Amino acid sequence: MALGGGTMTGEALIIIALLVPTIGAGLIWLTAWNPNVREATTLVTAGTLFAIVVAILGRVLNGEDLATGTWPIAPGLELGFRVEPLGMLFACVASGLWIVNSIYSIGYMRGNKEPRQTQFYMCFAIALASTIGIAFAANLFTLFLFYEVLTLSTYPLVTHKGDENAKAGGRVYLLVLLGTSTVLLLPAIIATALIAGTLDFMPGGILTGKADKATLMILLAMFMFGIGKAALMPFHRWLPAAMVAPTPVSALLHAVAVVKAGVFTVTKVVLYIFGIELLASTGANEWLIWVAAASLLLGSLVAMTKDNLKARLAYSTVSQLAYVVLGAALATSWGVIGGAMHIAMHAFGKITLFFCAGAIYTAAHKTEVSELSGLGRTMPFTFAAFLIGALSIIGLPPFGGLWSKWYLALGALQAGQIVIVAVLMISSLLNIAYLLPIPIKAFFGQASGRKSSGIKEAPLPCLIAIGLTSLGCLILFFFPDGILNLLSRIQVQ
């Protein structure tokens, strides 16, 4: 039964991709009696999912149209899946980084003697199943269903520590994400069904000729702010609130699944519900360009004020997500490619930074930027990796973050938005201001004497994961063509 060959149907591959992490969650529960077996099960599940996703990718690159049948749930509501290039990229990023995050989690969870580790790995697996469902959703109903499952499956991860801070962070997490999806996203989906007569994702969108500019602007606003996982200001508070979670969860939230599910959904709605030609011709997107630009700059400015390392990285993510929203809002082909590419480029850079933050906490029990002086001399590998991740987020060569910002700038020029090019340049300067002082302080700052004695690098699994994601930042600079080739297949009309 060859995965990549012609012996398995596309429908079967999609269904297996959904089932593998779901079944894996059950197997993790069954193997809870032995941590080694449980963690091996996690790694095998993650590896198997990635192999399936790569097989699907091969079919997509060969021009095959992969889809399942539809399953009626209620009148006018059908569950269905179809693979298109944007979802394919998201599935590759999420499934690939799950392997690395699982390796890291073993070192982190054991190194910190975290409780409820079986629940942790189970919820992780369910979250990845939800992510694959979002990536391959053929219509808005299917996407919304898995979007909500992702919220619920990650809530126990956010509240993992079980203390009052964790519970408070979890309440904000649920309130904002379920609140935005219930009050704004769900009504937007219902309105779309009434206006367009369908919820299917279609190249060029489904609203052309069916709504005036005012209606399109209102509907677009309901979608953009209703997709709370995109953390577009002012609906971003859940993201820093969720930093009470263990670092592998922060990495899941910021790089692998949750926020990427948000900006992926934003891009998919713009492409396949509205259509970039409709938005550009009506001007219904113009307000979103400036809201995204404001979120992009304000997130960086707030990040500069944070001494807590994870809080600084959280507000950095708020800013970086706005790049993807901006790419979609520009409603140009290069803007869409730049925004979609940033999903992958930011994932590798930001997961590296969070892995490093967790390694610092595990090895040195330090959480504040002001406490890091001189620590780079006792943890050189970790802070060298932090520097690589930071340079990629900033968008400097030779790291992958350069390419997504390059194509976003091209998209802004294509849309005639010269001011947005300036915004992108200012944002990169702000990235430098809040990220580079961290490794500089660590390598060249005055060590705190006795407090730094005896500190060494984090456990080996953490270092392996950090090394892999750092290498990914470098590889993506020299070999971006694969992503560009995939995204160039997106049908915009």
C-alpha cells in the first residue's frame, strides 16, 4: 500500500491524515503506564502524520486534485475536505514542526518534572488532528467545526500548571476565542450562506455580484475580528494571557497550530470567499490594510516594553501575525504569496525563540530579559540559536524571514501602497530593537556572579529540537523555491 504511489486514493490519504493523530491520542492514553513507551508513541504518531502529509504534497505537486466526498450534517451543512496549495503549506508546517516540538517536549517536560504529562501529549495530538481538519477543509462549515475543536483541545494545555495564574490565563483564552467566534465569526458564516447560497471555498470567491461595498466591508470585518486566533488588535489579549502555559505549549500556540490556524483562515476567507479581485475592485479591503499595519507596529512597540521574555515574544507574535493579515488585505497576488510564505518563515523563527526561552527556564530558571546578562557564556548554543531565530524574524539574510517580507513589499507596491513598504521597514527596525538586545546582553553583559555558576545547557532533546529549527531558518533562505512553487499554484480566480 504505497502512500505516494497510485495505490491509495486521495480521499483515503486525507482521511488517514485526520485519523492518525486522533488514534495517536488514544494510544498515548493507553501507554500512560510507561513514559518511554508513551513518548515513543507520540513521536511515531507525529512521524506517521508527516509522512502522510508529504505523500499528499507529492500528489498535489503532480497536479492531482485531492478531495473527499461530502457528508451531510444538516440541511445546507456538509462536512467535506479538499486539498489546495495554501492548506497544503499549512499542513506541512504543522505536521513537520509537531515532530520537532515532540522531541523538545520530552526534554522540557521531564527536565521540569511537569505533572499530567499524558494529558499534555494527548491534547497535543488532538490539536494536530484539528489543525489538519482546518488545513484541508473544503467549506466554511468544516473549517469552523475544526477551528472550535482546536480551541477546546488547547485549553487544557494553556491551564496545564493548574495554579491560579494558569486558570486566569485559560479564562481569557476561552473568553476571547469562543467569544469572537460565537459573536462575529458564526454570524458571518450564516450571512455568507444566505447571501451566496453556498459555504464552499471556490477560487475567485463566492460573493462576486451578490453584495454591495458596504455589505462586503461589514462582512469582512466580522470575519477578520471573528477569527480571534489571528490576534488582530484589539482581539489579541488571549495570546499574552496564554503564556502561563509550559513553553512547548507556547510553541504550539505561536508556531505550529493555533495562531497559524487563525491567519491561515484569514487568508483562505479572503481568497476563496471574497476573492482578491472583488476586494480590490470595490475597495472593501482598504480599511483592513491600515488595521493590519497598525497591529503590526503596535505589537512591536508593546513588545519593547516587556521584560518577561515570553511576554515579549507573545507581543512579537501579535505583530508578526499582522504581516499575514496584511498580505491578504493587500488583495494582490504577491501580497497573498508573501503573507502565506510568512506562515512558514515565522513558524521556524518563532518556534526557535520559544524553544530557547524554555531552555533558559529549564536550565537557569530565569524568565526576565533583565536576568540574562552573561548567560550566553554558559549557554552558548541556546543563545546562538536565539540569535538565528531573531535574525530570521527581523528578515535579514541568510535566514528565511527575508523572503516573506520581500514578497510582502512587492505586494504593497503591486497595490500602489508605498506607505505600507515604509511600515514594513519600520517594523523590521522595531524587531531589531526588541530582539537583538537579548543575545547581546547574554553574550556581552556582565554575569551575575554566583547566580550564574553551575548553569549549563538544557537537556539534550531540547538542544536537538533547537538545532533543527535553527537549521530550518537557514535552509529556508537558500531553498525557498519549494514554497514559492507550491504557493504559485494558488488559484485566485
